[in-house]
Amino acid sequence: MYQIIKRPIMTEKNNALGEMGVYVFEVDKRANKIEIKTAVEKVFRVKVKTVRTALCRGRSRRTKVGVGKVQYWKKAMVKLQQGEKIALFEGV
């Protein structure tokens, strides 16, 4: 379960979504929606209503030594049942 969810993504836009019960995570590229749903339910002990996923493309990033490439990554937008919250996002 802990290999599927890599990290929470905390931005201003995602904090606004959090007020509506939608939380955003970076997840493993190979994980499907069912695996993401069960992982979030087990780790945070909440009930998940829906899961939406998006594959975010890698970009070129300029550094001192040349041009590097950021790899593709997958994000999951998890909507919880009415009244459910994840305490990790509440302190932001």
C-alpha cells in the first residue's frame, strides 16, 4: 500500500480542492484506480467515493551542466465520501 502512494501534492489549487473533499497524491505510474482507492482507504482510514488519474508529462529542465529531463509521473485526485477528511492536509 505504501508503494502506491508516493507523496501528497500540496499547492494552493489543491488546498482549495481539499475544502470540497478532493485530495491530490503522486502515485505509482503502474497503479490503477482500484489499487489507489484501496491504498488511500487503508492508509488514511477514510471512505473513497471516486478516483481520477492523470499522467503528467516530463519536461526539460535547464541546469548548470546542461539540460535535464524530468520523468513522467502520475497524479490521483481522490474524492472522499461526505463528511470524511484527511488530517494530513488539515494543517496547511
